[in-house]
Amino acid sequence: MTQRFYLLAASQVTANVGFVLYTMAVTSYIKENTGSTALASMINDELTCTDP
């Protein structure tokens, strides 16, 4: 394995961790401000949707 591979893997892990933290923050914000767990759970589906 080359150094380029490790840099790519590290950047992918960092991006994934960042996305998870962002998703948690948005979900918590929606839950706290609306009080709706249903709406908060739909946010995760919208953020991870891969359809164009």
C-alpha cells in the first residue's frame, strides 16, 4: 500500500465522520425545535438520499 492510498483512506474516514456529526446535529436541532421525532427521523432519509 502506498502513502497515497492511506491519505485517500484517511480523507474518506474524515469525510464520513464529518457527515455523521452533521447528520446528528441537524437531527438534534430539528427534534429540539419542533419536538417531533417523526420529522427528525425523516431528516436522516433526506440527507442520505442518493436519487437525483
